[in-house]
Amino acid sequence: MKSAVETLNPTRVRLSIEVPFEELKDSLDAAYKKINQQVTVKGFRKGKIPARIIDQRFGRGAVLEEAVNDALPKFYTEAVNEAELNVLGQPEVDITELKDGETLNFTAEVDVRPTIEIPDYSGIEVEVDAIEVTEEDIDKSVEQLRERFAATSPVERAAEDGDVVTLDLEAKVDGEVLEDGVASGVSYTIGSGELLEGVDAAVTGVEAGGEATFTSELKGGSAAGKEAEVTVKVTQVAARELPALDDEFAQLASEFDTLEELRADSRKRLENMKQYDQATQAQERVLEKLLELVEVPVPEKLLEDEINTRKHNLEHHQLGQMGLDLEKYLEIQGKTVEEFDTETREAAVKGIKTQFVLDELVNKEKLNVNQEELTEHLMRRAASSGMSPDQFAQAVVEGGQVPMLVGEVARGKALAVVVEAATVKDTNGEIIDLDDEEEDETTEATSEETPAAEAESAEEKPEA
């Protein structure tokens, strides 16, 4: 076999491959054997039909087609490996010449990872928000905890904002009660926004035993997205009573003996949260600066796949779970279809560039992923997916996604190297020293950037 590579552009090549006919012998033998098992010829046992009879009865062309389909992936793979190409996705194959007994010539056009030069990134400088925890922040945190320990007691008056009401609901569409539109004994805090739009206004001012009717668009169920007439009956009104802010409350709500200790712990927790946010912000801004330094051509087919993947995930998973379609989602977001398409394309381009650049950094810095790092990442991904570690690990193995997870960890380590080399200052001008533990968050920040690019990285086999 002989092969040659022609570079069509920075992300696409054409392989020209010449195969002497004798190298097709194994595929021809396999073709005759396969056809033998599929056809019946009178006078011959199944599987024992001579090749010349198959040629006469079914045509030599059928045999050649089967043999070529069998041989193409092998010769294509050999040519790719010989040229040391990092291909993306399936090739477009064109058989240019097939002479029985002489030669098989074909071309294969395929996208490849572009060659990327990583410049000196040690001069990157970014600014992040300073960590500031105010007394107001602490007051809000303690108040949220106080809300959790609020007691309720029935009252004989009209419902007010903040009251907990017990409701019976019935939803009708076009005058018909929905099978899944009836609910009894629903506990709801007025003003929480956790039920249908319009329910707050409807029940405010209603006493126990009273009812009201309002219209609202259903967010889920059999009539999701439709306008419904909802009748709501208030069966109980209960006032919420917040505990006093004192040492007794601190002992009730925490492991601390005094309110002062509880507030000190709240301050520490808020500082830790802001440190996490600061580290995430630093990683995002360092990544943006790094991408500005590197010229990264993006394969059009890969970009198209990435855009389609993002749209599919949004429409069929995220929005589907919320009972929304794309049109309603864009209306809520206040965006046009053109704006949505532009944003999706920009996000896809950034995701692909991120993966290419960080993968190149992995190679440049010779970064490896050990079993402990992979296990820790798997545990975090399992937690975020709502699956147990064992279930997630089984799904990863069965789906052949272990290399994908390894890639996520490696890219996270690569970005951590760049962040460590960068100068990070807060808005007060103080230099921030990010701990190594933030590498975990870096891994998470890069793990969902490029689902399509990751999938396309695996070498695909061609078909004639």
C-alpha cells in the first residue's frame, strides 16, 4: 500500500491511497465466505459454494463491493497511522479506481486537529473580585438559617404575604378538568414563587374556607405550556413565627453555644464561598487571556456538530425537564433566534478552542493522570449527575467514556499550570495566591466545554 497526504487547509487533509490487488486477498476470501453463508445454490451445500459459481450466479461485482467495504477501514487506518494524523470524525471516501486483479485506489478527506503553537503564558495578568464579607452578608446568612427554624401556627384571619397556606387546587383547560390537574393539601408559603404564577395574588386576602380562581400557564404535566383556569381553595392559614436571635437560637440551629460564635462561623463560611468564587473567576479569566494568545483554526464540520449537540441538549434535556420549548425559552430570556444562534456558535467555538489548546498544553507539559485523580474526578461527576459512584462508573465503562474523563482531568491540570504561572490580583491590588486544591474546580470548569469535540477525537472508520 502507498499513501500520500495533501493539506487542504489547517484543519482538513486528503489522503490518496493505492492498494495493490494482492493485498485485498484476505478481504476477498472473507467476502466469498460471507456470501457463502447468505445464499443457497442447488447442488451445493450451504457454505461450500465454489468462488467461480458465486461469480457466475451473483456477479464478481458483488464480491468486490463486499471486499472493498471490508478492506477500506484497515487501509485508511494504516494510512492515518503512517502519516501520524490526529483525525476528527468520519472521512469522506471516494473510490477513484478499482481494477479487478490490478489495483484499488481511493481518497479520504477528513478533518484533523490543527497544529497549535503555545506561546509564553507566564505574563498573563488578570483581576478578580476582592473577598469582602460585610455585616450585612452575615445578617442575611443568619436570617436564612432563622427562616429554616421558623414555627407556624394556624390563625383566623385573611392570608398575608409570608403566611403558610394549605391549598386544594383544580386546573381546567378548555373547561375540562385535567387528570393530573388536581391536588389536595398543598402547603405553600405566600411570596415564595414555588407554585403557579398568579397564585400569590389569588390567595392573599383569602381566609380559611375561601377560594379564588386565576389563570396561569402550566409549566409541566399533560398540558404543559397551555393556559389553565385554576381554582384554589384555602383550607388553612398559618402564620410563621421566627425564633429570637439569641444564644438559645444558636444552640438550636448549630453546634455553637452563642450567637456570636454562630456569626463568626457564618463569616468563615461566606469567606470560603467567596474564595471558591474568586478562584473560579481567576480560572475563567486566565483561560480567556490564554485563548487570546493562541491562533486556533476550528474545523467547520466539528463546529457544526458541537452547535447541534448544544442545541439538542438544551431543547431535549434542560428545557424538556422544565416543560418549555425553545420558543418559550427565548421569550423568557428576551432573545431572538438570531441572538441565540450567535451565542450558541460563540460558545461552541470557545469550547472547541479550549479543548484544543489545553490538550496541546497537556502534551507540551507532559502531564499525566493517575488513578487517584481519575477516581476523585469520577466521584465529583457522579455527585453532579445524581448517580451513585458505582452507577456512574459502570455507565462510563459501558459507554467507553473512560478516555473522555481522563481528558477532562488532564485539561484541568493543564489550566491549573497556566493559572499558577499567571499573576492574579484582586480589585484592591492584592496578589492572590491560589491553592493547588483549586485544580479540582479547574477540572470541572473545563469538563463540559466540548462534548462533540471530545466524541469526534476518536478515530472513525470509513465506509465505501
